[in-house]
Amino acid sequence: MSILDLEEVRSSREARVFSGRDAGEAARGRFQLDRLEKQGEHFTVRVPEDALAVNLSFFLGLFGPSVRKHGEDEFRRTFTFDVKPVHHKTIEEGIRRALTDPDPLFR
């Protein structure tokens, strides 16, 4: 089990919002998700307690490729989110958008 702690990719100590597709993609690279997923890893995702938001664009940059690769059910088995309830809406919307959005920028 690998821990993906978003504290490690916070843009500054004062940052309370995780946003931007590019930032999400950079976090994906920093966590080496493509390599770890090929090894069959399971992940617990942690969002800092003081984070106000994980924006949809960040979620899609970080997890969009994984959602599309695994599909919803396998993604949910592979990734566990240890987050405050306020972040669940973004996670759910992110999963839905990764699977259904026709925008090629998200692919």
C-alpha cells in the first residue's frame, strides 16, 4: 500500500487549494503513479486537514488517466481516499468526468 499525501505536492506551506490540471499532472509524475500502478500497487490518498479544496482540474490531472485505465470499480478498489467529507464531491465528479467528458484535453 502506497500513501499519496498531497502535502508533498502543495505549492507552498500557505496554499490551501489544489488546483490546475498541470499541477495535477506534475503531482502524478512526482508520485510516479504510472510506474506504481503497473506494479499493482494500492493507494491511500491523503489531503491535508487544512486544505479548503481539491479542484476538479487538479483531480483530473492527477487521477484522470487512472480512472480511464481502470474503470470506475477498479479505480475505487485501487485508490482509497482518506479525506474530509468536503472533498468527496470533487472525487465523485472527477471520476464521472474522467469517464464521460469528450474533451480531448482530459484524455
